[in-house]
Amino acid sequence: MTELPRIRPEDYCDDDLPRLTQPWWQTLPRGFHAMPDHFLADNDTRWRIDYTAGVDTLARTGLACMAGAAALPASLNVRQQKEERDLVAFYRQYLDSGDPQHFFRPPTVRPRIQRGPVARYHFQPEDGQAHTLQFRSPFDTVNPALSERYQAHRRNRIACAQHWKHHGEPRPTLVMIHGFVADPYWLNTRWLALPWFYKQGFDVLLYTLPFHGRRKGALAPFSGAQFFSQGMAMLNETFAQAIHDLRIFLDMLRDEGSPAIGATGISLGGYTTGLLSSLEKDLSFAIPNVPLVSIMDLMKSWFPVNLQFPLFHKVYDTDLAGLRQLTALHSPLTWPCQVPHKGRMIIGGAGDRFAPPKHSFLLKQHWQDCDIHWFPGNHMLHLDQGRYLKAMRDFMHDALAEKSVELSAERMSGEF
């Protein structure tokens, strides 16, 4: 039986927060990033929220220093500034089209997917197999002017994932998308208790985003550094490849007979999960975990990255609404969710200061007041995680039942 959460959905104090209207990049208040996040909570829960929020703020500053330092050289290059302004104008037509499929085009080539063994310290199921999957990505940029530059990242051209598959008949598959810099399979295996979900009867696919893990450049200072450091035009293409390569893995799962597929993701992975849900109509469920929804508003709240905004305004010759619009093509707030309403759920941290609760609140509105589960922790310390994992399990079970897909009763009885 699922335990009740410490924080109920109605405990989030949203009276002073904006109601989402489209186009969100124009209607969202300029000071949205600074709006407070308040929860009604008892003293014990309040202490947990405040303590973890303080820890998050310190850790966030360190990550912001790394990300800002990686992006600054390109921002200061005068020649690249003019080129970047010309490049981003190309994407306006796709935002204006009203259909995300025009930009996030389905794969037209089915590459051969190679399977290999996983590392000995990775999860090894007793009643199934675990493989590392990889293929040479056939992705090419939507903007032809960026093709040569993008393809120069040779390591990024190899898409990879890890797949845990039960013996016997195909099972429903849980797709997990990691967060920014947090790509190691072992980390995500433990962070979201993925072996426990496997024991509930799910096959599991852990997907590696572009420029992370094995896909990062040899000279990149850290995993994921090139994801955001190459300008807004390249960021659009990076998300295009993220979806393109993931769709090839989804096609593989369908070809192998998986009766249902759902997705979850942490942070940047939650953002990508939200984007995926606007493109894939047959996802049984989508569960973003501590997601962001507006990259620009997130950066406005991150010190010292927020000190670079005068430079961003100069480079792109626009205001905050214009900067939001440059990233709107891949925001989950821009496109309608295609997942059935009973398959939409959000996990949010009350003390999260990497992706503050107000981001989850906006997504909840956009997803037509979908289910949300708040835990009294931050972006990294998921206190009461056992409660939300059980809530996820029961929610996923109900979402599968909507499509007449069931998990075995003995597996569903397992405790966390």
C-alpha cells in the first residue's frame, strides 16, 4: 500500500504565482525566477525543506561556476556572436509552425544496434540479461549550416544506452533519462532504485544524452559541458539529436515486442521526458522528476551564471522574452502533451533550488492539473524517496491498466 506523502499537492502555496498562458515566453513575468516557493508544513517537514534547500544552493553555485566557465569563451568571441544571431533566426519557422514534429523529425534510417556486456560493477539481473547498446547515429542537423560543425563531434555520433531485459515474454519498459552531468549508469541505477522497478516486472532502458558519458568530447572539461556551451542554435540541434536517437531505441523496443513503454527522467532528463511526451503518442506514462521547464528562467536564478545575462542580451540582441523564445522550441511548456492524462505525473522536491518547485508547478498547469508528488528534499537529496517510488509504481501500474497491460501479481507485491 502506498504511504501518504508528507506534503500534499495543495500544500504548495501558489497564490502569487502566474497562471500559464501561451505564448509562455512572452506572458511569464520577468521576475518569475525570483518568485518564492512556499509550502504549508509542520515543523519537522519544514526543517527538512529548509536544510536541503540550503545544501542545494551551495551545490548549485559550484555547478553554475563550471557551466558558466565552459560557455563564456564562445560568448566572448565577436565573430561567433554575429554568426550565432544569424543561425538562431533559422529556427523561428519551426516554432511558428505549431507542430513539434516539423523540427523533431522521426528517424528515417534504422541503424544496426550493437550489444555488448555491461561492466561487472553494474546491475546484473538474475532472471534476465543486461547489455550495453550502441549505434552510429544517422542524425544530421536540421539547419544545414551547422551540419559540419555538429558532425565534428565524433564521439557524440555514437548513441548509447543500457538495457535490462527479463527472460521470456517481452515486458513493459521503463525508459530512464539522466540529468545534466549525472550520466553514469551506476549512479542512476541507485539514485532511482531502478533494480527495484526491474523486480516489479519492468524491463529498463537507461539512455545517455548527447555530449554525456562516452559521447563527450575528448577535450571537454566534464561530462555534459558541450550540451549547453555551444550557443542556442547548437542547443536546438542537441535536443533534436537527443530525441532522434532516443526514438531509434524506442523503435527497437517496439520491434522486440515490448507491450508498453513509459519514460521518466531526472532534472534535464525530466525536461527531455516532458519534450518526448509531446512527440510520442503511444507512451503509456511520462514522469518527469525534479524537472526544469524554462532554461532561461533557471539560469536567471543560478549565481554566478546570472551575471552573464547582459552578455546574452548583447549576443542575441534581445530581451528576456526573446531569450526564452530562443529556447522555446524544446521546452515542455510549448507543445501539448500527447500522453493520456492518467499517464502524466510529476515528482518535485520542496527544497529543490536547482530546478525550483515553481518549474514543476508550471508543468503541472500545462499538463492540465496532472498528478504531482512533493517530497521534502532537494535536487540531490530525495528524502522520503521510498514513498514516491511506491507512488510511481502504483501510478505506472494504473497507467498500464488503462492500456490493458498488466504486471505479474507476485512482482507487484514486492516492497521497496
